[in-house]
Amino acid sequence: MNTKARESVPAKHVRRELLPNQSVELLKTLHLVTRDGQLNADARRKLKQVNHLVGLIQPALDDVLERVPSPVVVDVGSGNAYLGFILYELFLKERESGELFSVESRPELTLKAQERATELHYGRMKFATSNIEGAAYPERINLITALHACDTATDDAMAVAIAHKADHIALVPCCQAEVAQQLKEARPKVDSAMQSLFSHPWHRREFGSHLTNVIRALVLEASGYQVTVTELAGWEHSLKNELIIGRRVHHENKIAKARLEALLASTGVRPKIVRTLGLA
């Protein structure tokens, strides 16, 4: 394993870890950099993940900023809102318009993030304490992000994006248990050769995780998105490192929908996003 990723960085070398135009002062406010300007090992890991995600979704942001006078970026399951603050600083702070809307279910984290935004004079950062399904969203969403949204929370983020016809979506799924349980229940009903892929609990968890994200990609394609699935960061940074990016290009894709229906029929699963959208 690469131990370098777990090393702290002294203040004089911190600039090497940052994106262009990214300020040390913001990272101090977020407690990702210490008061004396150092980057500890855990904060470095978090920052690398967030910054790498920013780099991968920058084409989507550039597209939105070029076309939309007052863009709306939504970050769901935002936690401490590290991603939201970094996106705001890099892409919205110097603009006269545009909004970043963060949704987080834990009120103490929402309150802390709101206080930080006030201190930084980030007046177009908005916060809602809510689960992803229950939040009151802006009518138009240009980009929606979900970083490590756990289990079916990623499905909830997808449902919001599709319902609001978001131009772009970026998802980093986290732990995924729902489909593994459904595979266990469906095992007697599916082809014996297919059963071999998930007859053991370990394989069921791993196959279930993979199947979940394959279904998610097909759902986005069926809903009119051009989808790219890639690695967010190396294994030394996170075991949950799959990134699903979608760009809305059609109203629907009947071929992708047919492939989705065939996959669901052969595996016997119906994850939350499929049930929510009534796709099968």
C-alpha cells in the first residue's frame, strides 16, 4: 500500500497539494489545514479526494458556467460541506450570481456550515437540514453532487437530479446493502448459473455493490444521460472510489431502458431508484 498518501505535509509544501486559486485560508476555516498551515495525514486524504472530484467534474462546471447566467449547484448528503465550500470558492465566489445549495440531515452540521459561510461572506451558499428526499429544492438544478452518500441515499440523489432535469450529476456511492439483501431473497428464483455469482455472502456483498452501480448507470442512461464511470481516487485514499458522472443529452434512451429491464429480470432485484422512478 502507498504510505505516502497517509503522510502529513509541512506548511511550506502545502501549496503543492492545492488546486490553482485554492486558498489556504479557506482550508484553515474548514480545519483541513492546521492554524500553523500544516496538512495532517487524515486531512490530506480528504482533501485529495475532494480536489480530485473537483478536477473530474470541472468540465461539467465549465459547461454550466458558460451557458447559464445564474447557475445552481446542489450538494446532497453534504456532511461538513467541504465539497460545497471548495466549489463555491473556485467557481462561484467571483461571480455576481449563482447559488450553491447544500442538503444535510444532521442539524449540527448544517448549523456549523451556515456559520462558516456567514464568516466567509459566502452569501450565495444556502443550507437545508433535511434528508435528500424531503428537501425543498430550487426548481432548476444545473449540477447535483453526492459524495459518499450511503446505501440508498445515492438513489435519492439520482431521483432528485432526474426529477429536476439536472444538466449534470456526479455521484460517489458509499456502502451498499440493499441489493445484496435482495439477491439473497431472489436466489431461488434466478438461473443457477447466475446464482453462482452471489451464492456466498462475501460474493453477494461485492457483486451486489457492483450490480447496484451498473443499474444506476443504466437508469441514468435510460433517463437521457450520457454516463461515464471511472475511479475517483486510488485505493490508498478510499475503498469507496467509484465515480458516476452523467450529462443530460436526451429525454430518454429506450435501448438503455430495455437493457435495464433485462438485467433486473435476470437478477431478480429492484433497487430503490428503480422503484422510485417506476422503471420496472
